Amino acid sequence: MSKRAQRRNKAKTKKPAAPPDWRSEASGPLFHYTSGAGLIGIIQDQVLWATHASFLNDTAELKILSTLLAPQIADEFREIVPKLDALDVFKPEMLRRHGEGIYDTEAGNLCHAVMRAIENVSPMYVVSFCMHDAGSEESKHGLLSQWRGYGFGGFAIEFDPEELDRLCIEERTKCSLQMVATRKVAYHDHAARAQLDRFHGIGRSTLGSTVREVAPEIAERAEIKEILGDKRLDNFIRPFLETVPFLKTPRFEAEREYRLVAAPTRLRKAVDDKRQTVKVYFREGPSGTIVPYVKLFETLGEKLPIRKIIVGPHRDQENQLRAVELLLEQNKMDIEVVTSDTTLRV
């Protein structure tokens, strides 16, 4: 049995119990595409860099859920506000002054408010993988569209999905994370994937919070309580976390993306959490921008579950293969390294 197989079997014997909120989804082999600098960092530090979701390439993806939810929330407002108005909860001229458009406006404002609350408490950080079917050409040689993203040659790192999930569970137990999840990205049928029923009542809970804050004595009236219910806006934060980062437009479908999403607790909010705080780092992005990221598995002290490394279409591919083998040898990792036969001028 190879050293790699021995390590994998040893790791599987100490699988930790999953936290009650752990969510995963079955996948095929997972490939993380990166540059030479990215590969060096992963091998030397045994961490994965998760980028703040607001700094990803697809600027529209974080708005997909809000676009789906806004009409549903507006309908809740249309149902409940007239009932409250009839009980003199609101000033009589409010609806006359703003008109029906206020429901759509406030529904959009509510979605923005939830996203701001998530950013203030537990912003989302993402590691992206491509799913390639076992034995497929992509699993042997990588995906052409990904290689094109690395003009000077990239690398594809294949990860063991089960072992990656095990590390995520350990990370969730040890570090202050509001959520960690691994799931496929949905490019179609966003409403079905979002399970919009989970968000039913978010408009009602918002109105309830407002009335309780502005007019607590009115909120205590039995007929008002019956209309507003007792659900709090906080109840809907987790469905947002579990949905927002896993919806993308069909334009990216060829990537068959699978994501690891972590939501670390921001330092100033972590007073009562005994777990270790997740440190936020910063790197330079395109055009001199500053990009926040976190290093996942930094404190676990384990080797990452890497199965194979594919050397992309570099100018001197054989030299790059030898360089990767030396990098692995220096870091005591027994991993298969192969070259892609993709023909791409770099």
C-alpha cells in the first residue's frame, strides 16, 4: 500500500461527528484550478484560500436570490399591511402618500438589509472547484476554458471530496464559523434550488420587528400579535447563507462548479464564541484592488486530501512537471503528477 493510501485510510478512521448544521452534497472528482503561485501556497501551507463572495468574478450571482424573493416579500406586505392599517397601526396617509409601489420598494430594501446583516456578522468566503466525471477527458487533461484563464500556464489539483468534507467538519468544530457547506452550484431552476417556501414569513417578521421597536405597546395587543406572529428576522439568515452563494447564471454552466463556502464570525461579534477566530487576510487583485480572503484548515495541521495534480499547457511543460514533483518531495507528499495534452498556445 502506498504512503498516500495509508494516509487516506488513517484519516478516515478519525472522522469527526458532523455539527448539526453541516450541509454537504455528493459530487464527482473535484478539481481546483490555480496558478503556479497558488499551487506553491497550497502545497507549502496546506491551506485553501477562500475569497470573499463579493469579490468573485460574477458580479450578478449574489443578487439572484434577492431577485427571486422580492416579489414574494412584496406580496406578503400587500396582504399584511392593510390589516395593520385597519387596526390603526400605521398613519392613515402612509399608503395614500406612497402608493402600491412602496411594497416592491420595501421588499428590495429588505433583501439588501439581510445581505448587509450577513456582511456585518458572518460574510461568505468561497473556494471554487470544477466537477469532472471520473475517467472523462477533463478529469485526465483539465478543462480548456479553465486553462485559458491562466495565460502563462496553470495547474489543476484534484481533491478527494469525502476527505475534504471531513476537514470542513473539523474546521467548523474548531473555528468560529456560522456555516460551512460544500454543494453544487445551480445554473438553472433557481427558484426550486432556493426552496422559496423556506423564506415564507420574512415580510411578516420584518413588520413585526418594526412594530415592536416603534410601538411596543401596540405590538402587545392580541389582534396585532395574531397578524404578526412570533418569527424573528434572524430565523431567515441561515437560509440566505445556504442559498445565495450557490446560485449562478447559466453563462458559467460549462465549469460545473462545486463550492466550499465558509461564513466566519467577524471578530467584534464573536464575544461569546469559544472557538478560534478565523483571521482575514488581504491580497492584491486585478488592477490593484484589495481582495479579502481566509485560509481554511490553517490550524488543523493536516495534509490536504490531494489525489493528483495536472500540469496545464505551459511553454515548457516537462520542466513544470519536474518542478511540481520537487515541490511535493520537499513537502513530503506522495501525489501523482501528470501533464495535460490540451494544445493551447501560451
